[in-house]
Amino acid sequence: MSAKPAEVIVVGAGPVGLFLGCRLAQLGVRVKVLERRLERSGSSKAIGIHPPSLEYLDRIGVAKAMTSQGIKIKRGKAFTSKRRLGEVDFELCPKPFSYILALPQFITEEVLEKRLKELAPCALEQGVSVCGLEQTATEVLLSCEKEGQLETFSASFVVACDGKDSWLRKQLGIEFVGRSYPDSYVMGDFKDSTDLAHDAGIFLTKEGLIESFPLPCNMRRWVAKTDTYLSKPDLSDLIKPVQDRLGIVLDAESNKMLSSFKVQRYLAERFTEARVLLAGDAAHVLSPIGGQGMNLGWLDAWEAAAVLQSALHAQDFAPLFATYSRKRKKAARKATRRAEMNMYLGRKMTFVGLKYALVSLLLRRPFKTILARVFTMRWL
């Protein structure tokens, strides 16, 4: 007996697409997740998982597997190049997830993929590239290439989780409005030689921001503000600013990842078009400083799953989709403003004393508790 066709197709099996696939399967929705890649990247990429995400990850049954492999960051300490300004205590936030979990993205994806296969063994199809889209009054048809052959997939609804350069968003004619900032960074993972242990370190120097986060296996992520964008960074492009600004020497031989990025801000004009929803980077892109992007995508996915479950049984799904678009655009705008605040704080300093005084004030009570909620995305 052949399997029933999917009710929802998710395009893209990154962290957001896999999470959405898990949640839909958990809700009893027949889901298919299509991914063009045959193998995952082994890069750490996004590493920060915030408490609201951990609550949802727990509800789909993966939080324990993730926390057992990650590092619980319970404090973020702020420094100048010479002295400590204060700290943000994430344990002031509601329990049980009163911390930010540091976990390399490839492990996050492995855990989510395993869970999806438990919930819906045949849901994930890899090596599938979407090359055609057609919407009718009752379904969405996707033309796909798989192993050199064309194949058509159909479902009542489709969710685009295919990233910043989303093919589906472009096919739907949805404008992606935004711009690039002049800000750029270089980042890499090295053996941890600091005394920060499991704390995050935020260094506000005259020359620009340096961030530092603990990773599993005694590794640490370093992120440094650069004067210009370095498309192909060398190890010295990160090691030198860390040493010059902080006096910390990174072990070049221990490096596991090195990359650079420009800061961008983009927001889809709308998050829905007929029977297609956008989620994650396909819907919004914001500054990585603060680690909100992947988490914002998961919050999209949680909302999308509830909307899709209702839409499958609704006579008119359009109001449900309109509400999703409105709510998630509002959340994306909030997250973007928060990311911009982080970015401005990280720029080269002019009024140095004033900026240090302001940060020191914000790291005292009662602002300290508010900051803990802000930096763990409790306000979204």
C-alpha cells in the first residue's frame, strides 16, 4: 500500500527546516522535507541557542540530547581592553533554561535530523533540487531534480526554509527589502586558553568589538570587528587583532574554522503568498552579532506549524496566513533593532569614556535583569 501524499512540504533541511519538520510530524501532519545537499557541512556556523528556543526544542524531544553535548553559558562578562565593566547573569531568567547553550550547528542539525527520522522515517529526502513551482486552488506543485531525473512533489502547503537566497521567495516575486552595513567581522574557533571557563566574553575596545564564546571540547569561538570585509581571511586576520587589542595569543594550530561576514539587514515584503509560507533566513536576515538569526527562525517555525495544522482543516486559510505574516514580521523587526544595537556598540569608539560608563550602568541592577532577558530573547 503506497504512502499518503504529504500535506506540507518543507524546502530546506537546515536547522529551521528540520525543526519545522519535527514539529509538524509531532502534530500528526504528513510532512516531506526536501534538501538539495546530500551531506551536511561539518562547520560550527551558528552556535548560540537561546532559552525560548530551548523550551520549544524540549517540546519536540531534543533539548536533552543538545544540552548533553553543548556548553551552558550562564554569564556574559563585559570588558574593555584593560578592565572588567560588569556581567550579565542569565541565571536571573526563568528556569529551567536560564542559560544560552553553545552548540556547533552541525551537531544541532544531526540531533534534529535523528529526531525527524524517529517521528517520520520517510520525511527527509536529500539530493532534491526544486526547479519549478505551480500553485492551484487546492495544492502546490514542486518540480524537482533528483539524481538527474525530474520528479513532481505535491502538497496542500509549502514552507520555504531555503535560506537567505531563497529560490522559492524569488519565484513568488516577494521583495527582499534591506541593505548591507559597512560593518564586517572575522571569526574562528580555537583551543580555549582563557580563564573565562564557560562564560562569554564581550570586549569593547577602542578598535572595535571582540566576542568570545565557549564551545565543546575545550574550544572557543572568537569574533573580531574588522575595518574592511575580508573575503578570504587568513589566520593572522583574527589572531593579530585579538593579541593587539587584548593581549591574548590564539593557538593557530588548534584552529578548526575561519570565516568572515558582512552585516546585512533584509526583510521579506510579506511572509506568505497563496499556499506558501516563508520562515527563517528566507524571510529575514539580521546581524549575526547577538546570535538571534537561527533562534528567530525556530520561533517562526513553531508558529508556522500551528498555523499549518489549523489551515489544513480550515475553509479559508488566508486569515491564518495573514496573522502569521504580521506577527513574524513584527518579531523580525524587533530582533533587527536589537541586533543593530549590538552592532553599534561594537564599532570603533569615539566617546570612549561615555560608552564605558553607559555599559557599566546597564550592567547594574535593575537594568541587569532586563538585559538578561533581552540577551536571551525573552522579549520576543
